Amino acid sequence: MNLLTLLFGEPSINALDAHRKAEVKAMIEKLTTIGRTDDFLSLVPGGNFDMHCHHREAREIGKRLNDMGGVPLMLAVRNSIRSKLKDTLTEHLDHCWKDIGQWQA
């Protein structure tokens, strides 16, 4: 993150109306919790993880973000997650979101 983003936040998130901005902030908090408790990837499917070993709820959040603002919004949320979690978990999120919209892992 650059200094302006740290001071003023992600432009793609700031451009949203108040309702959607609150929704995105809640999704960031949920993704942070998922990353800390479950991870975004698993070695085996089942439970919170689909047949591709991707966290089901994290993928649903990615789909919602894609619907709201496409890759720019997904990248903004990814950057927010990166500031809260380790780089390895951010890479796991990248792979979890593979094939959502135009997302490239």
C-alpha cells in the first residue's frame, strides 16, 4: 500500500455509496476472520471447503465483490486483507478467488 492509500483508503472502496462501503467493510472483516481461523485453502475438501479445496464463504464474498465492482474492487479488498494478514494467506485468497469474473490467481 502506498502512503495515500494508507491515509485515505482504497479508491475503489471510497467510490462506493455508504451502504455498499459498509457492506465491503463487513466483507473485509469476514475475510480477515476466515483467513485467521480457517485459511482460504485446504488440503482436503469438505466442511467449509468446496471440492476444489477453496473456502466456500470466501468465494461467495469474491463473487459479490465482482458483482459490485469487478476486479478493481476485488484488488482493493485483497490489498486490505494483505495489510491485515500474512502474505501467504493473501496468496491463498488469490487462488481461492480463481475464475471469479476476470480474477487471475
